Amino acid sequence: MVCCLQSVIVLFVALRKARKQQQLISKRLLREDTQNGEGKAGMEIPTDPLSEQEVLQLLRDTQKGTEERKKSLSCLRQALQHKETQQKFVRLEGSMRVLIGLFTSSLADVQMEAAHCLHELSHSSDPAVAEACLPATSYLLTYLSGHSIEFTELCLYTLGNLVVESEAVRKQLLPQGIISALASCIQSPHEAVLEGLGYVLSQLLQAKEASIEIIPLVLDSALPQHMLQLVCSNLELGMGVAVEFAWCLHYVVCSCVNNALLISQGIMSTLVLLLLELASMVSKAVADGLELLICPVLRCLSNLLAEEMEGCNMQVQDERLLVALFTFMQYFLNHHLFIVQECLWLLNNLTADEPFFCSAMLTLDLIPALLQLLPCSRMVALLVLTVLCNIAEKGCAYCQQLHQKAVLSSLISILTLSDAEVAGQCLELLHLLFLHWPEAAADFFTQAGLQALEQHQHHPELQERVRALMNLATQPTAASPCSLVSSAAVPSSLP
């Protein structure tokens, strides 16, 4: 991503790495009662793990009559909620063969109970337990095309749990055709199935080998277009689905395997329209949980903007996008500051090399709202200053208008209170302003700017830049190209 401040990049990379790792090790557990629809979250679990003999007896009982088989499977399902029982189960010779035999039964209720047992095993944090489930993977894929929504959903979450930590499971699933199976399944009309599919796909796309072995297969399939469609449709009815696939798109974009393909398919303009729709929902106070979707969409667009492709920026040149970003920042400022940071990161990439958005920031009078964000946090201050630097770098007409927006008073305040890193970015912005619009230097020093600078004059990393700016206080104001033009002649809409 384009950014003027290396430390901002480092901090954001760390933030995103933490988010990615946290998501990577997550597993999900379904424990709904398939018979009466009541949740089993409060179901009584055996106080103590079963002994190997007790597990063996349950397995034997599953080979008896239908009723005894179902009862034994239900007991086994509950017992497998214990880590110790899971480990004992997979160590027993033939145990997985028996369970898979039941999983492939022609009796739907027996098959469902066996599926729940597999699901409990897939939630284990022990890699050996996950690898013991390897023989079940081909059946799990086959049953994704089944007619039972609940059964398909259970198979999906079981697959998602298995691929989280086990490379062996992922390597077996790829040649078995998991990508094509998911591509077929994504056409399901059922929200529960789609959300489970998004979970599986998000786990696959975060694997360490994803960029080499998985994402190329995904890009060669119909999945990206379906994912984009699901992110953008039926937001009020299927927010969970949209969130899952927004993160999936984010992981694909982050891989940089073939973002040119996604851009050529119009992903950027589609995401811009989605952000406009989300901003409209926020404006109407229909925003419960929207931050969960807004975050990955902002990241997708930010990363795509970092691609150096001809015509890339043309897909996003819409002033309404800026209005949407400021709508998000204003709404989420007090409760979800991370959204403000994501918006500013996108704003940075929008303004870094593109005069269109720098001009729009001024003509839409968004600078005052941007300056109000400076005191929010250190990270926010760094990003705000970086965006202002992007605008100031465009030249004298831009710096003149920044000066007219009372940027100096805000800079003096933040310079007085900030640490060395924020102060350093303040100095960078002041340098650009003074370089392109020298009148700003005179005003800065008449507004107690000298005292603000003196606070940092002995800091090893800042003293040279502080000294250079302080020297301007004793020099006459030089004429810049813009200073030779009257204020009335400076265009209100910048090039």
C-alpha cells in the first residue's frame, strides 16, 4: 500500500497479521438438536471423560438394532465433547472405520448423529484427532450436494474445522476436488449453507500454502464472481453470508496472485457501489453489525488501489466515495475506532497518487472534518497527517487551500501534545506547506508555532527538521508561483 510513513505501514501490517492469525486458528461448533430444534448449548455433558472400555462398548452398541444404534451414537456424540475421550476414540483400532460406516448409512437420523460425532472430532485442538478424520473427507465433499440443508451445513463446518490447522487434510482435499465442490455448493439458495461455505473457504484461503496451491484454483473457478455477488446482495437478510465472503475476497486480494483479473472483472467499481449502499444504510441508522462487513470491504478496496495498473483508479473515481467514508467515520468514531482507521487507510491510498480525490477533498470541504479526527488516537493522527501530506504534495494551489482551511492551528495543537512519531509527520506536512505556500510559514510563527517546534528541537530524529523550519522564522517570505496569483484567481476546483 502507498504510504508516506513507514511506521504506519509496520503498525498496520502487525494489526492485520494479528487479525489474520486469530481468524486462522478459529473453529466453529454446531450443537443444535436435530429432532426438536432446541439448542444443545446447555446440554449436560458427562462429568468425566469415558474410559477406553466405555468408548469401545459404545462402538459395539452402535452395531446393534436401529434404536440402540441411535441411542449409542447420541451418547458418543456427547462424550466426544471431552478432549480426553476424543483422543481415546481415535486411538482405538477401527473406531473411525465404524463411525464412517455409520456416516454413510442410508438411515438419515443415524447418518446425522454420526455427522455430529465427526463434527465434535473436527473441533479438537489436537492435530492427531483431525488427521484421524482424513478417511471421512471424500464423503464430506460428496454430501455437500445433498438435499438436507442441516446436514450440508454440518458437513461444511466439519470441513472448515478440519482444514484450519492440518496441512495434511488440506493436501488431501485439494485433489479430491474441494474447490469444484465449493463452486457447485455456492449456488445454493440457502443462507445457512452459504454461510458455512464461506467459513470453509475463508479457512482455506488463509492457509500458508494458499497463494501457491489454493488461490490459483479459486481464481480459475466461478467462485470469485459468486463471492462478489453474495457480498453485495440481500444485505439486510443475509449479513452473515456477506461478511464471510467479504473476508474471502480480502484474503484473495491480499495474496496478490492475480488481482489484475479481479480488477478486469470490475471488482473495484462494484465495491465502491457497495460502500455507497452501506453508507446509505448507516445514514438511515440501519447499521447494527454493519462494521463487520464494512471492514473487509474497505480493506479489499485499499489493497486493490495499491496495484499499479493502468485504469485502476478510473473504477473508483466517484466523489460520493469520500462522502461515504466520512459518513462511516462520523458514525463509528465513538464505538468502533478500527473502522475510522480502515477508512483513513483507504483515504490515504485514494489521495496518494490521484489528484482527483485530493481536489474533491477540498471542493467538498472535508478538511475540517478530517482535522477533527486528529485527537482521537495516535494511529488516527498519523493517518490523518499522511492524507494531508498527500494533498499538500500536489502543489501550491492545494497548499493554499489547506492554509485557508485553518490547518495550521490544528497542527500546532497536535505538535504540542504529540510523541516524536506524530510530530515527525507534522513536520513533514509543515515542510510541504511552507515549500509550496510560504505565506503559511509566516502565519505559523505568529500562531505560537515557534514554541511548539521548540519542544522537539533536541530530539535526535527531529532536530534537523525542526531547525530547518525554525530558520524560516528569520527569513523573509519568498514568492511562490501561487503567491503571484490573487486568491480570487485560485481555482475552487483543482486539477
